[in-house]
Amino acid sequence: MLPCNVVLRGEGFRTSISIADPHELMDAPAFAELSAEAAHRLKTALASLDDIVTG
């Protein structure tokens, strides 16, 4: 389990999504590769949600 915080917040008829930066959560040099991969995957997931909304 990675320490990647994702927060969903209802704002009227919309939902706001906030994702913590894995580089900030795992800033030790030993985790550089892991945090980069986690950041890439989270950005990809967020982008896919944007594609669904904006179609």
C-alpha cells in the first residue's frame, strides 16, 4: 500500500478530486523511483477522469 492520499469533495453538482503528490509523501532518495511511478499512475488516472467528464 502506497501513502497516496486521494480526497473527493462534493461541491454542489460537481465533485472535486485532490491527490497528494507522492514525491512529497515519499521524499527519501530510496523512494525516488517508486514515488515517480506512483505520481505517473495517479496523473494518468486523473487525466482519464477528465476525459470522461469533458468527453
